[in-house]
Amino acid sequence: MSAIHLRAMQWPDITEVHAIETSVFAVDDWSVEQFWSELAQPTRHYVVAVDDGVIVGYAGCFVLPPDADVQTIAVSPASTGRGVGTALLQWLVACASRSGCAQLLLEVRADNAKAIGLYERAGFERISIRRDYYAPGVDAHIMRLRPLARVVDDEQ
């Protein structure tokens, strides 16, 4: 098993990212055009997890201090259980912190126990529920991580 590394998502990555998107979110998946639109926005920050040249996960956030919002996070089914989701989430937290945000928010399907567990282990707390957010009868938990520790960027 090789080491996973993270790097900024680029335009040519969208095809691989979209393949993961449709395998993970068969009902609520984003279109290729949505990914193009997200990458074009200066307030959006996206990262991919790469294993031996293959994208195995991705994540993105909307950053507008003092808040940031997780837009998406997914790991290919073949790569789950390897810490990829944790690494991606840590990157999102660091991105929000470096940008001066005081909190990071997200919506997660109320029936997605695995994702909720990931967020809770990272310190997120449920602050609200949005009824029928994903579909009739499929609620969203609104979760928040705050305060964000100020991350020092070694590259600056």
C-alpha cells in the first residue's frame, strides 16, 4: 500500500473526481459542470487525495471568513478505511483556519452514520436538523466545528 498525498484539485482531475462522485453519491451526485463551476470560484478550495497516481478522494470548502462550509468530501469505495477521509477533512479544517475562519460548517445526511462518525471524531457537533433536505424523509444534520485553531502555514 503506497502513501496517500494531497494536492490542489486541477481542471484535468474532474473526470476522475466525477467518477468517484457518482460511485459514492448515486442519488445526490454533482454534475461535471458543477465541479467546473466550483473550481472557477475564488472562494472555493478543493483538494484531491492521490495514491500511486490515481485520485482516490476529494474534498472542497467554501471560504468566506469568518465562516467556511464543507461543500463535499468523498473517498472511492476501494479506498475507504485507509484514513483518506480523515486526511481530507483535516485539510479542510486547516484551509478554513489559514483563511481566518472561526468555524467550519457542514450538512450531512442524517442516515450516513459513517460520515457523522468521522465528523464527530474530528470534534464537530450537531447544531441543527434540516428536515427533508436531501429528499422527502431524508434529513440533514447541520454540524459545526469551532473554534478553529489557527494553523501556521509553513509555506508562507
